[in-house]
Amino acid sequence: MKHIAVVSPTERDRRELGRIADAHGVGISFLGDDTSEYLDTLDVNALIASTIRWCQVHRPDGIISSDDYPGSIISHIAARACCLPHTDPVVILGCQHKYRSRELQTRTVPHAAPRYFLIDPSSTRGVGSAQPPDTSPLPYPFFVKPVKSFFSILSRKVSSDRQLNAVIQQSHQHFRTKLQPFNELLARYSDHPLSANYLIGEEILEGHQVTVEGYMFEGTFTLIGVVDSIMFPDTHSFQRFEFPSALSEKVCSRMTDIAQTFLRAIGYHNAMVNIEMMYNPASDDIKIIEVNTRLSSQFADLFEKVHGVNTYAILLDLCCGIRPQWEPYQGHYAIAASCVLRTFEDSIVRALPTQTDKEHLFAAEPDARIELFGSIDHTLSEEIQDGMSYRYGLINIGAQSQKELLEKFQRCKSLLPIQFEPMLHSTTAAGV
């Protein structure tokens, strides 16, 4: 039996791996806790040292993490130290540092790289070269985001100096509390001269947003699937993620080629990856939004519902240097989605579903996955949010058609009694 170590394990890791590890002939060791909960106090060097010591004693066959930061970086650092399959940490860091990633994209797949420029957080003036290098920073409006972020925090369109300055002022807290571990990793494992304490401005991309999920094995990119990102109207807030994509096979093939060219050029090896892209049907252009050096754990069961293989099972093979074996479209459903429970007003959580409520839902939808965020008598804003809306849950379901899928979502939602009290009112309202 293979033995796999999981760095910075999340509740989703425990749920999915608990289901598939035995069937896959794998033993799992979860190392520590989800580090995203305490980034502001994390001693990343101590965590790396303790992870490597554990692996040297217990000699696992592979090391994985679904955590974007810092788990996915640490798993490759520890795997390298233990001579296990990995990607060079400098490559992982290069993808996660959004400005460095744009430089790599411009060098390897220039047709898929948006125009961009670096923004000094102490002023509204760009301090890096725009792309192409001989042009000036972009005119308003443009999209701005931290060089290193998560959950779309501080990512938004800005149309004026006032709006940009507001993001810059908010970014200082983000830099102080969340980025010290990343900057320490950059200093120790990367030759990139810029810290993560910057913002990046990018041209606004329009069209059909997707996530291209797959893996590199022995220099070849294998596509698992293209997942559509469907937004709430007139927002950048996700409403649901739906697989398979509505895009044509030809467009998906072009996206696969972009991923293969980029990943092979930068030396990405034997690991999963998901790349967010935008297809503009008016111009027929495909642009990279960002590169994530991990599987999308939120989509793991979506692929299982449609393909019949959970992407954690693919990850378990890759981390041991084994070529994954699977066939597409062997699942029970024609379509699957991760639907987001979200509101656009901050509220106090007054009631959450009981275990009995959840059991009723699973009796109706045994293949559903439910995640709820928030605590009773606390506000939604106390959870990690994108700053533009308030996510309070996820419902993953499969169906034979989109119509059936949306009907199932509404039925599942009705079986989860959640009550909010609006911040500015004394009456209690049902969850939206």
C-alpha cells in the first residue's frame, strides 16, 4: 500500500480522501491543520522544517496539498528534499506571484497574456514595465488585484484614481497580515527580485470565463475538463461553476494547447494544475486570467459525477510518479455544478441547518456535497470574503440536464434552513 502525506489539510481534503483512499489502495497521513486559518501568525520556515523531518522519518511515497498557499509550495519543497516527484519550488512561486506569472506568460504564450503593469502600493503610479514593454500603464478602467491573493480578495475593476487609491489603502492590511510567509518563501526559494507587496493592473477581459483543469505528466498536459464560471449578473461574484463547459470542442482544444505550451516551457512536472482563462467570442481571443498550482478541490466531485473519477485519485497517482489511468464521461451524470450560496449584504447569522436538516438533504440527494460558512451570532463579513459580496455556502450536485440541475439546487437550498438578521434592521430574514 502506498503512503501519502497531505500538507496543510483542509476539511475538503479529509472528506474526499476519506472516501477514496482505501479504494485506491493508499494510506493517508494528514500533517497539521489548514494553515489558511492562521496566516498572520504562521512560521513558514518552522512548518517546512517539521514537514521535512516527518517525511524523513516516515518515508511517504508522495506528498500533496490542495491548499494554494502555502500548502502547495511546501508540498513541493518537502518532496524535493525527500527525492519524491515534484515541481521545482521556483516554478510554483513563479506561477503564484501574479506579476512574475505574467512575465512568464508573455515570454512563452504571448498571444494569451493580457496587457498588465505593476502598481507600487505607495502611489497610483506603475513601477514596472507594461506589456509590451514600450507602452505606458493602462488607461482607466482596468482590473486591479494583489500580486498574491486568494478568494478574489481586493480584485476588482477600477475606473478612477479614487477607486484605485481605495484598493491601495485596503491592500496595506492584506500585506501586513497575510503575505509575510509568502515573502519569506520568495526570498528563500526564488530569484525573483520583487516581493508580493504590490498590486497588478491588467486590461479588462470580457467573454466566457472558465477553469482549465488538468495535469502534467512526463512533459505532456492532459486535460481533465473545462469548467464554466457563471457570475451573478453585473458582478464579478461567482454564482456557480458548471461542467462540462458550453464552449466548443475547438475552443477547449486551443485552451489545452496554451496550457501545454506554457507549462512545458516553465518546467512544470508531474503535478495537477488549474488555469483560469477567458474566451472572447467577439475577437476569438483566449487570455489567461491566472495559474493555480494545485487541483481545484471544489471541483473534485464534479469530475467524479461526470467522468467517474475523483481528481484526488489522479493526484494520488501523480505524487507517486504513476501515470493516471481513467476514461472520460463514465460517471452517473451528464452535468455537474458547484453552486454558491451568496448574498450582497452583510448580515448576522441567526440560524444554521442542524445535522437532521443535512441528513434530510442527503436522503434526497445522496451524491451532494454541502459546505456552510459562518457562525451563529456572527456576521458574514467575519469569514474570508471577496469584499464585494458574502459567500455563506456551497452545494455541489449532478444532473442529466441544466434544467434538472437548477431545480435540484433550489430543492437542496430549501432543505437548508438558514436565517440572517440584516445589519441595519431588527427583523429576521430568510437566507438568500
